[in-house]
Amino acid sequence: MLFKVEMSVQLPSDMPAAVADEIKLREKRYAQELQTQGKWRHLWRVAGKYANVSIFDVDSNSELHEILSALPLFPYMEMHIEALCRHPSSIYDDDK
């Protein structure tokens, strides 16, 4: 199942820089692990914002929920999620 997930991050203004840096490092490692596994297929930064647009390829809604709620930045995120399906005019074989 493919999902488009738009994430925007709002860290508290009083969060110490060292704490923010540690959370961001854990987030990066987890995101790269999920990309290596093929679960996080695409990851794009939104220019000018602390936000991204991502495509996830997971087995179920529950799996997506587990992945997203395990993100270290999850408590500071607003997300918009949409299920995707293959377009009949697509020329690509790997876009389920």
C-alpha cells in the first residue's frame, strides 16, 4: 500500500539545541533505515519550511501508523496522509 505523507515539524522554541540535535540525529537514522528497507520510498524537503513530502510503501494502515508514531520527531509533527493507488496511464511498472 502506498501513502503520501506530508509532515511539518514545530519544535518548541525553548527546546535546548543539544536536545533538538539529538532528536534530529535519531530521526535521520530511523528514516534512512526505513528507506533501506524499502518502506520509505521517497523523501523530499519542502523548500523554505521544516517540512517534507514522503511516499511510504507498507503492508497496512496499521504498519504505517506504527512507523509514523515511532518517529523521534512525531510529538512535534503535524501530518496529512493520503492513500495512493496506481494510475492506469502510468508508464512505470514499480508504482503499485
